[in-house]
Amino acid sequence: MSTQARRGNTRQRIQDVALELFSEQGYDKTSLREIAEKLEVTKAALYYHFKTKEDIVISLFQDLGRPIDELIVWAEGQPRTLETKQELIRRYSESLRSAEPLFRFMQENQAAVRDLSIGESFKSRMLTLFGLLKEPDSELTDQVRCITALFSMHAGMFSMQNLEGDPEEKRKAILEVATELVTAANPPHRRPARPDSAQTVSP
């Protein structure tokens, strides 16, 4: 294994352990020393990757934000058809596959998220996605459907933990509901004309 690969694995382990401790004990009550002890590494080894707890959290949001930013760029280059919006929701669901621990952290450490200003960048991305799902002249109820479609995916990661069933089946069920909301928010008479060149959604 290359040095770069090992470093990558160590960075991922630090993020995973830090998130686990932040969720169990709270962000403010967790120290870098505790993270290092849980990892069974020295603080110096931890400092090689992250100097502060804030650095760890920022890196987690950057990792989550990267695929969302790519999704936004993709969607902005597509025709504003229902098919594009349905594909946007599907791809967003894919980007959240490994994000459950981070959303748990956000839910349980809301004050820390506000203080670190990382919540603002996430909120900005959500508003951009919302704008891509709704039509400019959407009725209020349809706007609510679009924003609910997005946040149902976030809420579903927590609420579905208490339901029996395969995790992948539960993810598909959440996606189905979100897709239904987006479809209902874009009834045929309110959809923009579909360009002849956009018979399929491009990769």
C-alpha cells in the first residue's frame, strides 16, 4: 500500500472515530486527546492530519459537500424537466449513503454547527438544490413539496432506524416518497416544454 493510501486511511479513521465520540459525548466535551486515545495513536500523529477539532468537522463537511457541488453543476447544465428533477433526487440519495453519522452529529450538536459556520454552507447548498427542484412560479404548496422532498431524506436516516427492514430497502422507500413529492410539485400543466434534444438525462 502506498504512503498516500495509508495517509488516506488514517484520515478516514480519524474522521470516523471523531464523529462517533462527538455523537456520544457532544462536540464540546470531546478532546483531541480522547480521539487520539480511541485511535490508539499519539496526539502528534493526530496533529499530522488535523490540528483542531474544528479542522476535523470542516473536513467532514467538505467531503459531504464535494459530491453535492458536483450534483449542482450537473443539474444546472440539464433542461428543467421532471426527468432531470427526479434524477437529481436519485443522485442526491446516492450522495447521502455514507453521511448518516454526519447528519446525526448535525442534529445532536446544533450549537457547534452554528458556531463553526459550517451550517451556513450546507444551508446554501440545500437552497440551491431547492431552486433546481421547483419552478420559479411554483405555488406555495409545490414549493413545500420540493423542500420536503430534500429534508425527508435527512429525516428518514434517523426515523427509519426504528423500523425493521433492510437498510437498502429503507433507503429506496425514502427515495420513492421524495420522488413522489417532486413529481406532485411538477404537474403536467406547469412543466416547461421538454426540448427535443433532451429525450434522456445525460450522464
